[in-house]
Amino acid sequence: MENLLNIKDLSVSFKTDEGIVRAVDSVSLTINKGEVLGLVGESGCGKSVTSMSILRLVSSPPGSIDSGEITFDNKNLLSLPIEELRKIRGKSISMIFQEPMTALSPLHCIGNQLVETLQFHTNINTKKAWQVGEEWLHKTGISDPVKNMYAYPFQLSGGMCQRVMIAMALMLDPKLIIADEPTTALDVTIQAQVFDLMREMKKKDTSLLLITHNMGIIWEMCDRVAVMYASEIVEVGTVMGIFKKPLHPYTEALLNSIPLISVKRNKLESIPGQVPSPLNYPKGCRFQDRCKYTFDKCRREHPPLYNIGGNQARCFLAEDRNK
Ligand SMILES: Nc1ncnc2c1ncn2[C@@H]1O[C@H](COP(=O)(O)OP(=O)(O)OP(=O)(O)O)[C@@H](O)[C@H]1O
Ligand SMILES: [Mg+2]
């Protein structure tokens, strides 16, 4: 499979009054052409910061990308001149944020924003761009697109703004879509419609980095999944493999917290205990205080990511668990 995006050893931190927050710690991930990679993990584990680093959207200060390389189409995005990065943002790589208002301007009507984005990246004339905008509003399930092209974000519901942002992200036929909890604000029918659109994009070889708390969505949409815990990757593998035999106890706990009756509608239930503070991670394994398999070594040494049959897991017991 052809590699499209390669994140290598990415570390990101924030300076706060309490100290340095290590938000992302030596994260490496790859996404292949046409692949859907899921990124899952508890709130605060570093999913959004990882995804925002790809397009250098982490605000600095207080944030800083301390190390790493992010290669896309043979270019290192972290050292690319900003003008070149702007051409990639929204065109080759588009982003759907957790919060739609971060992507939409309150001052311009929806139609003008869609037209402006189309014209920034292509030579399309205004009339044609307006039509394309309308078509995409229709495709993302917005009622009365002709009228809503003239609406301002504040006149639309949160769910509708979310769909406008999705239209904006998909309409330029990107090579990679980064979607951060893209459908949380949408009702189930519209959610299904948005995922259908994404599946269609996948058929055209578009890759997707899909961040979600919902293991049901991972199961339905993704080819592979990366699990984050306390700023690190703790497991990466195929969705099938991970659901069948999770190698990291945290992944196992995540899967056990899905209510069995309806995988589709689950929300992650909490796992007992607390995530350690990113201001001060413990020596050894970061999951040690919540893990039912913890033994001496887990408190003494930080486990590396072990490669096991094509998957990776950061656990001393991973090999045994694979038997
Ligand atoms: N601007 C900021 N200033 C200080 N700390 C930050 C900032 N942005 C993020 N962080 C910290 O970085 C860590 C990772 O945050 P991130 O938003 O990536 O988590 P997440 O996995 O996306 O969580 P959620 O599932 O709630 O969206 C957290 O500890 C968070 O508090
Ligand atoms: Mg987030």
C-alpha cells in the first residue's frame, strides 16, 4: 500500500502556569492512500493536538512542536514555508474540527465562504463556484441549499454549521481528510449520511484520519486504528485484529466499556481510576495504576512499542497476550 502521510516521533508541549504539559509524546503514525485510520482514546490524551500539528494549527505560544517530522507527498509539513502550507490546507488536506465555529467566519454568508475557498484553490468562476457550493450543501443534507447559501453561521444550528464545514472540507476533493469528532453534533440520520459521503470519498482513494470516542464508528468506518493513552500511542493495528484480540490492557478496557447491546450507539463508559497528569507522568507504564495486569517492571520501566505480527503495542505482556 502506498504511504500518504507519515508522522514520525512527534512531540508537542504547552507552557502553562502549572508547568509544561506534554500533550503529544513521540507519536508515530502512517496513513496509506485510500485508508481510513481511526484515532481513539480518552479525553485529553492528545488526539486533537496530534491532528492539528499536521497542518501546523497548534497555536504557538503556548504550544510548541518540540520534535518530529510529518511527511506528506514527500514534503515535510513541519518545515515547509507557510505559503506552501497554505496551498495544502483545505485543498490536499482538509480538516473537519470538533467545533465548527473555528472554521467558519461569522462575518460572511455561507455561500461567500464556500466560493472564496473554491476560488483560493482553483480557477473556477464565481457563478460556477456558487453552484458547486449549493450542490455540496445539498449533499451534506442541508435543507433548502439555495436559500441557505445566503445565511450567516449565527442563523444556522450547530449541526447545520457542522455540515457546512463538512461540505467545505470535501468539495475540493482532498487527498486526506482529518475529521475530529466530525459527527458528534449531528443526529443519527445525518451522521449516517455524512459517513456515506466519506465512504464515497474513500472509493476515490481519499484517505481519512478519523478521531472519535465511539468504538462503533471505528468498527464501521476504519481499516486500522491507533489507540492513544496519556499522550502516547499504546496500540496500532487492524480494526479486525484489535477488536478480536487487543494486545494492550487499555484497548481491552476500552472495548469492555462498550455496552454489548448496541455497538452502534455506544459512548465510551469510563474506566475506573484516573489518567495521570500530563504535567508529571509517572516512571514506567502510564497505565500502571489502572491496569489489572500491572507487575513490578511496569512501575520501573517505560514499555516500548513492540511489533507483534504487524501490529504494535506498548505493553510488556503484549507478546504473551498474543498467544
Ligand atoms: N492551548 C492549550 N494550552 C494548554 N494545554 C493545552 C492546550 N491545548 C491542549 N492542551 C492540553 O493538551 C492535552 C491534549 O489535548 P487534546 O485536545 O489533544 O486532547 P483530545 O485527546 O483531543 O481530547 P478530547 O477527546 O477531549 O477532544 C491536554 O492535556 C490538554 O489540556
Ligand atoms: Mg479533541
